[in-house]
Amino acid sequence: MQDKHKVTIAGAGPVGALIGVMLAKKGHQVDLFESRPDSRQTNIYQGKSINLALSDRGWLALQAVGLDSKVREAAIPMYCRIMHDEQGKLTKQPYGKDGQAIWSVSRSGINEQLISMAEQEANCHVHFEHHLQSVDFSSAECEFRHHEDVVNHSADIVIGADGAFSKVRRLAQELPRKRTSYSMEYMPTSYMEMSFPAAPDGSHTMEKNALHIWPRKNFMLIALPNPDGSFTGTLFMDHEGELSFAALNTEEKVSKFFTRYFADALELMEDPVAGFLKKSPSPLCLVHIYPWLFNDKVALIGDAAHAMVPFYGQGMNCGFEDCRILNELEAQHDNWADVLNAYQLARKENGDAIIELAKRNFKEMSELSADPSFLLRKKIEAEFHNRHPDLWIPLYSMVTFSPQIPYATALKVGDMQKRIMDEIMAIENIEQNWQQAFVYDKLYELAKTTLTEQS
């Protein structure tokens, strides 16, 4: 695109800041508006998840603005899951091939680095504590409230990067004569952050380069490592019900719960009972909306377009991929209407696909990851991938380590792979025979017939 335009971005979280940097580097005049204070001066992340799993799709987007090396300096590679059973026995499951990892990164750290990078661009301005009040979807003019003042800001396009509860999206839904399909589904599961402090000498109290999971079927605890020796833990369980956040309402009940289900974690956590009773669980929700584009002037990106549950670790990665695709499309078209329509076409089906995959993955993490049959299935898949890497890429690797494969393709192929593996796991005495040649011969014939026909 030759002409330079004025771009308003509502929301200066990681996704909003990243697309702001990308467009500013192209020469566009960018204004980033954030309702919260500057997190570099005020801790706005207290009590919220402070680290995330960054994988190849996210790294590719950060590489596009030259921030990948700096982020990697403070990131911790996690090469495997480590499952903790109720007796404290540990089981490892690699995430991919040797050397492949997802990375534990600080959400606030990435956000602050991106905001600082945005401020270094002469044609990018960041405005904190500006609350969006209205959007004119015909002119792309926005009204913000900054303390007691009303600020009117004009632009050529508006990008709504203001998260799962997006104000831009809510305003778009109110447009007259605009057919907008929208749903927000609250999951029965909520989450609460728990703290695993570092050892007295500053070291990690569990294996550092792993994502730790305590799978308990209908609920689970996970822990991701931090550079200071601590782990950020998150407890996921039903919001209401017989065994739920609501039911655990006394010190005695909470103490019995942790002692019963997380005995090995209990001794490593920082006052989990008191911490549990002081906090309120946070909801998890799924967002579907169409269109993502309104009047060729206002577009949604990141969680504003496709909020998902965190069980595939792809929320930020998907949002960053939105930014990379939009940035690449900007260079391929002559006007913003064409750019934004191409962006919507490229990303909508992939947003829907990863929302579905993330929803499904709760069962894998909380239940199947402790199932010997499931772990055997994963071993067979990994071995078959090693033998025939061009024919079979496991679903997790397609999503996490293969940014060239769209999420929608991964979902479709993954469903076919599941049907194939169901046949393999039905082989008599598969537990004893899984290394035999006839198993892989059958798997090859099934994969060759099914997968190549779809390619």
C-alpha cells in the first residue's frame, strides 16, 4: 500500500500494541488507546495470569518486528508436560521432537516491550486511561473519556483490539441494518491463580523446563515456570456444583481439597488455603462473531474477534498471527477496504477452528493426559511421524510448531487422524504389540488412503 493513513487502535494489550508497531513501521499514523494505566508504572496484572505459552506462530509475528530475540532472553522453554498423579508419581510427555518447546513468557513483559517499541516509532502515539465511549462506523471517528475530559479522535480506520469484552464489538452489534451473528459462551469452568514460590536459594522447586499438570478429570492444576524461580499456577474447575469453587467455601473444605488432590503441590505452594479463600475465580468464555469488519472502516482483531479458553495455549499466539497476516496483506493491496476484507476471509475460519480445538483440549489436559491408553496413542503417533514426517504431523505439532498450516486445516486433518488412530488402538493387544511392524504398516495404509485423498 503506497498511501499512508491514520489508524486508531482501541486496546494496547499485546495484540493491539503489536499491530500498532507493525503499521507504524509501514509509515501509517497510529494512535493506540488503552483504558488502563501504564503497566510500566502501575501493576495492572495483579491477580491475573502473568505468564503465557508462546509457540511458533507467536514467535513468527514477533520476529516480523525484530522483538523475538529480546523476548527470548526472559522466556523459559518447556520441552514437555509433566503429569502429577494423586500419589505424586510423575509422567513426562514431550511436546514435539527433540528441541521443540513452547515457551513460558511474561504477559506483562511482552506487553511492556511492545508498548515501548511503539513509543519509539515517531508516528505512533500511546494514550493511557482513555475509555472508549463511541465509534462512528461510517467516518471512523471515536470518542474517548480521559478522566473528566472528552477526547474526539478522527482516523481512516479503527482496529478493535480491546479483548474478550470488547467495547468496539459491542458497539458494532448495535449498528442498524447490519446483520451481525454473535455469541459469548461462558464455560462451566473458571480459574484461579495460585503461587509456587522459588526455593530459598532462588532455584525452581520442580523441573524448570516443563509445564506441570495435575490432571483430575473434571478439574486440574497447572504450573508454568518464571525466571525468578517461581511457578505461576492456575487451578481450573467448575464454578458451581458439588466439587467447585462455590462449594469450597470454608478453610476446612479447602484444606481437605488440596490435601486430597494436590498433596505434592501443597507443600510447594505459598499459603494456598488462605490465598484461595481471599480470591474470586475468573470466568472463561468463548466468543464467536461475524462479520469482523464493519463498513470497510472498523475491524476486530485478537480476543475481540475470537476469545477462546486457554487450554491449547494459543490465545496470544492466534492474536499475534492475526497481526502478522494483516500486516502482510497490507503490503499486497492498494486500499484498506481490500486489506480488511482479505484479512477477514483469511482469519475467520481459522479463529473458529482454534476456538473449537482449545475447547476440546481441556479434556485432554485434565483427563486423557493421565490415561495410559492415551499416552500410548501419542507414542505411536510420534513414532509414525518420525518414520513418515511428510505424511503424518500430530495435531499438537500442527497447531503449535507448524505456523504454515492454518488452524482450520489442522482441525480437519486432526479429525481424520483421530478416526485412523481409533482403528489402530482397537488392534488386539496393542499395548504389547505397538512396536511391531504390522501396526505401522496398517497405519501407513490408512494414512496414505485417507490423508492423501484430502490433500
